[in-house]
Amino acid sequence: MVSILIDYKLQRFTREIKYSLGFIFQSLGYGFRFITDVEELKPNDIFLIYGFTEPAEADLKAIAAHCIAFFIQCDPDLYEPKAYNPERISRSLKEIKLLFKIPVIASKPFHHPAENYTETGIHAGKINFDLVGNVFFHLSRKEHDLHPQGQEDAPLPDEASAFFGSREVPIVDSLLWLLDSMIKEHARSKKIPLAQKLYWPQGQEAAVILSHTVDDLQKWDLSSLVLSIADDFTLFFTFKWRQLLHILWGKLQYLFTNYELYWNFEEFRRLERENNFRSTYYLATERSMEIDYSLDDTDLQEELRQIMSDGSEVGLLITNDKLNRDDMMTRKQILLHLVNADQIGIRHLGYPYYPKLKELHQKLNPAFSQTTAFKEVPGFFSACSLPFHPYQNGKVDYLELPTLYRDQHLKVTKHKYLSLDDAKQQIKKFFQITLRTHGVFSTDFSMASFCDIHYCQKLYPYILALVKTAPTWVTTARELATWWTKRSKVTIEEDEYEISLYFPEEIEHFGIQVISDRKIKEITGIPAKQDGNLVRFANVKAESIAVIRFVQPS
């Protein structure tokens, strides 16, 4: 069990600190609790001190003679409103090498990101920058509030962020890796039993969410045909003849057959069905300046039935017209009725992300949100590849599932896309990074992409084949959010010779890694499969308890 003591001098930031530490340890999968006094410590606890003032090395070692102890010094300015401005952030950035090379905000200089003390009988370490505050800074999108370009009702431009140059690596995940490595090193050294939840239901290396934004279903009408003539001439005189022929063929199809080039549900469904994959489709409910369809369309209703019969799911696409709670709730209820569901996830069209929208989304009470992504380039928005609860004057109720790669990221200019080989290479790189962090590899390919991106019929099958090269959990957004929430509620308690797990809710699959040299003697309470130090459970009922006992030394 990780026992966390927060310095009383940091009391005014308790909400922010507990939010960040809660995310850290729930993501890592360790049992943890907050304490107010060292008297509450148990013999095999891992003691984390998050303090205002760094203790003397001798004092830290004195504590570490009794239990594993870590110290992280707080930088209160990371929580203080307006304490950091863009200039100060840039001055305070220091590059460190962890799982990846990443920048961290550090108010004081340091030579090494962390130090371990491994003297005889001593198990202690310290992190030389505010890891907890850095995690909060990213997940809360605090930079938005500090930047002059960030407004309550307008997002901060992607390129304005001090971390934009590091968007291709998940900074938060790398920080979690540092703390995780230190905990495991000392737990093994002191030979105390420690249980860590597996990231995904059956121990898969990563999770995958395939999703589709349904914004336009009609590419051409008479006015758009006329307006597109200038673009056709541009393609002709820039020698993009292959792309021009692709567009002209689509126009001919529309003129002579009235064929809807954006109506590509079956194409995506077929490819996913062939690979035994499911996905999430986000649809609006009515026509607007941004949407050219309505759910009153009987053909569209039939497509929704086919989507759900394949085991895929439907989410609500929020548009930028009528941004108020009542209108959004009305649209939510329409879609819930149509898909016969009690809860639904959301995606905001265009991926805007700013304080006012977070407030509106919170009022909508969605099952989850997939509204975070970079506009024009791929990368880890909020510097994280894992699900998290957004922060808006406290932890928001719903989970945010960041989107890593969009079809829009393939566009270089209005008339130019990345080459197919470059697109494959780029996507493969992000997939491999996600495998290293055990995160979520999430894509968004709209209905229009199958038509507008001339090589999409080759690229999308490549993505599906790539996903199958590693043990991943390919699931829907709601299924992932539901499971991650259940995972976080499973509690773990370690004793010298046993580990107990409590499951407050039923869960189909769940597993832990036991970090200990001791051999497992038996597992009672719930049927389990054991593979060395990996223990897996299946079809666990609510309010169940499992106990893992170790062989006691003779």
C-alpha cells in the first residue's frame, strides 16, 4: 500500500494535489491512501511525502530504516493561478531522459531527475522536481489559463503551447514511469509483496479505440460543384492529376447516379468486421451549418441499426451551434431514444477544448468524452495516452479519452496529403510509443475520409493490420471507459504473507502483477488463473474478495 502524506503547509492546494496523486496511482494500479500522521503507517507501507520543504538526507534515511520512503518537493506555483506566464514556463523547462526525452517545469536546477539511497537497511529516494505538480499542469490544461491567447470561450492555439514541440511523446506517461520504476526497485530490494493492477483486462500491451466522426454525408450539390471548379484548375496546373481524376470521377458518379460519396458506413464496417474489430461512431441529431443530415432520415436509422448489430456503438457529436445545456440535453435524449441506451459518450466537432466547453460537457453528464486532440498534427493532447478525468475547479465526473490520430492530420495543405508511405510510418511510430506506455491508441477517420483521401482504402486496412501485430484490446470507447472506471474501484491491501483484493462491482476480466520473490501458495475467494507472478480473474461478481497467500519461509 502506498501511504501519502501531504505537507499541511500545502493545505490550500489539497484538492489539486489529491486530484493529481489520485490519477497517478490509479493509473499505475497501486493500492494507495492519504494519511495525516506517520503513526498511521503500517510495516510494509510505501511512504510518499509530498512536502513544501525538503527534509535533511539524514531525516529521510531515518524514516527509510522502517519503511520505503520517497520525497517529492512541491512547487506551489504550479497550482497557483497566474504564477507562471509563458515566458516563465519557457525559462523553467528542463529536458530529462526517462522513458522518453521530455521537458519538465522545474523552478530549481538539478543534475539528476531522481536519486535513490540504497545503503544497508535503507530504502529511500527523492525526485528532484515537482512530478506531481507537472502532472496536474498538463491534465488540467493550466497553460490555457496562463496564456494571453487562451480565453474562457476560445481554445489556446496548439502551436502556442510551450510543449507543442514535445507533442509526439506522452510526457505524463513518462513521469509515471519514473515513479513506478522507483517503487518497484525498492519493493524488490526490501522484499515486500506489492500488487499492481494490469492496465487492461487480460494483460494486453495497449488498448485501441477506432472511431468515426459523421459530420458530412453529402459531398456534392449543384452549388458545391460550381464552387469547386477553381480547385480543379488548381490541381490541374500543379500537376496533381491523380487527385484531380479521383475528384472528377466522384463528380460524374454524383451527376449520373446521385451516389453519395461520403456514405461510407458499409466500407468501414466491412473492414472492421473482417478483422473482428468494433468501433465508435459519433453522430449529430439535426441539420445545422456544420451538419448536412438529420436522424429523421430512415436510411441513416437503418445504418445505426447495422452499426449496433455489429457490436459497435454510437456516440453524440456535439456541434458549435446552440451551445447551451438545454439544447445539448435535448439532442442527447433524441440519440439515447434512437439507440435504446441509458448513457452515451460525446465528441465535440472540431475538437475545441477550453474552460467554458468543459463546463457545458460536465452539465451534459456523458458516459465519457472523446473531445481532446490536436487540430492539424498528431500527438498526445494533455501529454497523456491514458484515460483521465478533466479538471474544472475539481475532478470532473466523466472520463476523457484522448484521440491520438485523426484523418485531418494527413492533410499538409488544402490540396496536398502526406504520401501513403509517410502516413504509414507516422502512424506506426505512434502505435509503438503507445505500446511502450500501455496507453490508448485512438484514431478518428470520418465518413468523408474514405472518399477525400485517395489512399484511405489502403491506409485504413494497414492500420487494422498494424493493430493486430501486438496483443491489444480493441474495444469501443464506452466499453473502455466503463472498464477503466471499474478497475479504479478495485482496492488492494498487502500484508507480509498475503494480498487481498476487493471488487465492489462486477468485472468481466481483471488481472494483477505480484511484485515479490515469494511463491504464491494459494488464491482463495474467487477462481483465478496463475502464470508465475501474473494472476487473472474472470467474471468476478460484485462485492467479491480474493486473497492471494504466499508460501511462508520455514
